[in-house]
Amino acid sequence: MQLIDLRSDTVSKPTQAMREAMARAEVGDDCYADDPSVNELERRVAQLLGKPAAVFVPSGTMANQLAVATHARPGEALACAPEAHVLVHEDAAPARLSGVQTMPIGDRRGFSAAQLLQRLREESTGWPRVGLVWLENTLGLAGGLVWKFEQLRAIAELAHAERRPIHLDGARLWNAHVATGRSMAELASVADSVSVCLSKGLGCPVGSLLCGELEFVSRARASRHAFGGAMRQSGVLAAAGLHALEHHVDRLRDDHRRARELSHALADLGCWRAIEPETNIALFALPDGPDAEVLCAPLREAGVLCYPNKYDEIRLVVHLGIDDAAITTAIDRIRRVLS
């Protein structure tokens, strides 16, 4: 029996065409800035996001933590949504690496400018200063929701008026771009810095980029070495990213369609749908239990791997390795387990 792995879009594997592009990659030593493939990837992604510069790093977590270290000072806080990746899935890295607290505001759908303003006003009562406003688009743990752009613009206007930098965790910004039709540059325009991931929806084996102003990226590049992220002949990895930019962005709309089909089928089976999928993630639970981790076990035995998003909620993520036939099979296997 072939497993259908819906735990995350990080489980996707490079296509044969991507592997061939990696094998052909021109390489140099990126620490000396002479790897042509890395340089081209950084140039292309910075241009796509409307930022002057970019730096290539091994992971999205490293890109995010470089942003924290570059923007904020020890003792300050970053204000983020309560299910933000930086708060839930980065092992307290802001505090451990940069002495920066994570302060959640709003709910799983994000927060508003009014909620941010309330948090800023609390600084006069002894709360730590917000040294960084943190956005995430799409909201991964909230079912891949696209943060409303008008809300993001209002947050950006307030933050900049208060002289607070903004970072956008855009690990799945590619999905927001395809779902909304807004350009990557427009989506990134609300933030001073943006991180984007290559190893989720785009199907690369590894890699993320951090984009921003020249001075910001220069400082982040220096910190990359201290964080252990400086690589040498990393053009073989950058080549995968260059291939994905050409071939794997538009196809994300197929992932989104399949996530909707999966979610609707689960609803027909009596599952509770937490959120209607907007991109490539479906959330579901059973109204009367069992808990998510308990339910994941028989699903695995039936050949469907999924992720317990919360104690009462399961996350299914559609990706490059999932086609229409896999969705049909997954629905059939889930039906058998639930029956």
C-alpha cells in the first residue's frame, strides 16, 4: 500500500526535471559571493518581491530568526498572531537567540491595526516595547488562510507611523499570490522584510530567502554566518529554486482546488470543517472526538499520513506530490476509518 502523505507540503520531493536542473547548476563559493546560481536566485526573488536585495539561507526558521536579530533589540518583543509559526514552531528561538519575546495578539485569523495599537499603548504600563511587528501570509496553522490585504495595509500604516519595523513570514506567500491574483511585490509591500520558502509549495528540497533593503540584507548576511547558515557551493540548491520559479508557481492553483475537494468530501462524511480552505490546507475534526492524535493513528494504518494541528483538529496539506487520484484514494481511506 502506498502512503498518501498529507502532513505538510514540506514532504514533497524534487521532480526529475528539478533534479536535472540541480545537476547542471553552475556553482562557486557563496561565502565569497561568487556562486552564480545563488546570485541569480537572490536577484530574481528580490525583484519578484519588490525589494532591493535578498539572501539565501537553508531554512525558513533561519530566515525568520535573522529578521528578528536584525530588526529587534534584546528585551524587546515581537507582536504576532497567536498561531504564528515563529511563536509555535520555532522552539522559542527569538528569546534563545536574540533575547526577544514573542507576544501574541488577535486570533488565528491574524490581528487588526486596532489590536496592535492597543498593544503599543500597553508599553506605558510596563509591557516590553514592541520592536518588531510580525505578519504571516498565508497563516499556516489557521488552515492556510490569506490575511486580508486591507487589514495588512492598515497595520503597516500604523506600524510605520509608530516607527516599528514589520517582518512578513511569507513561507507560503506564493499560495497567497495564486489565490488572490495579487503580485508577490504587492503582497510584500506591507513589510520592511519578507521571508519566502522554496521547500513547501514550490517543491524544492531545501532553502528560503530573506528580502529587504540593502543595509538590512547586508547585516542579515553577516549574521547568517554566526547562525551557521553560510554555505559554499549552494548553487545546486539555488538551481532547484530557479527551476521552481519557472515551473511550480502557477500549478499551486491545482493544490488549492484539491484541498477544497478534500475538505468538501470530509464535510459530507460528517466531519467538522474548521475553516473553508483558501489555499492548500484543509482542517477537520469529528464533532464528538476522538482527539486528533488518537484519530491520526488509524488513519496512518489506513495509509493516510496527517498532522494533529491541535488536540481537536487535524491538518491535511496538499502539495506537489498529490494528484487527483491521490485525493480520491485519501477520501476513500478516510471514509473507511470513520465508518
